[in-house]
Amino acid sequence: MRFLDTNILLRYFTKDDERKANDVLRLLKKVEKAEEKVLTSPLVIFETIFTLETYYKVKRKEIKSLLSSVLNLRGLKLDFKDVFELALELYSEKGISFADAFNFCFMKKNGVKEIYSFDEEFDKLKEIKRVIP
């Protein structure tokens, strides 16, 4: 097993270096077939989303589509994969930050219904109650 870094995903998604993008495509095909096993971290996914959104100006729905295809690779190991999938949906539909979407989905998975936060963005999510300390 090897670790999959952010720049690998970015080269594939942006295709800003055609040779590297093709190399990554070959790797991802192996990961899809589980011929190659890779591990990545939640931080890599967050960094990829942040970079696509802020630097490359990729729209949320496209980010969701790009990341969903990678999250579904059979040979990819990622903690909280199910939370990421739900958060990507929420992020693309509700217009909230990915971090807030992830935290909301993480809360739901753990049965938490209230959040201490000054962030009014959580008020858009009716399933939880925002509490100001």
C-alpha cells in the first residue's frame, strides 16, 4: 500500500500537465481494479477541495463529481469515506463550506444534534441546533 498525496489528485483533475494527468489516470485505473491499494487522509481530501475551489475556481457540483469518482475507487482506503460522500452532496447543494458540511455529517453519524458555534452557516441546516456559549 502507498499513500496518495493531494498533488496527484490535482494533476489528474486539472490536467495542467498532460503527461502527469495521464500517469495518474493509469494509476487510478489500477486502484479501481484493486490491483493497486492506496491510502489517503481526510486532510488530502480537504486540501484538494480547497485548492480546486479557491485556486482553480472549480464549481461545487463539478468538485463533487470529481471527488466522488475517486472516493468510489475499490482500492482506496480513507477514514470517514461515507461522511465525505454525504458532505460532498451537502456542500454542492446547500452552498455551505465543505468543512461545515463535513462537520455536520460527522455530527449526524455520531448522533449529535447540537453544535457550539458562532457560525451562522449552521442555521441553514435544520437537523441541528446551533448553540452560542
